Amino acid sequence: MFDVYRNDKREFLVLSTGAAIPVVCSQNRWRKSRKRVLKVSDEIKAAVQGKGYYLRSLRIAKERMI
């Protein structure tokens, strides 16, 4: 299982259940999603196993807005 966090900068962080937020990401205020995620993509699963977390920005590029 995985825990999903998000912050005000429209970024999201995926950790394995019960893991602490890494020091690299601790400068932002993270809010935990109420739902636990059972399945994630292979890309996210590999990143969580390798680095211990998966971080991604959800910002929309300016080119996409036009």
C-alpha cells in the first residue's frame, strides 16, 4: 500500500505506507490524502522501491494552456 501527499505547489509525493517524509521533501508542507492507494503504476512502484519516494509536479505547462 502507498500513502499520497500533496502540497500548495501542486506537487504530489508517494511513499510506502508508514514511511516518513524524506529530508529532501521536508521543506514543504505536505497534506496527506485521506485515501490509501492500493495500486500504482510500475514507474511509481520502481521509484518508491529505489529511492523510497516518488515526487512529481502537477503544474500545467504554459504551452498546454494556449
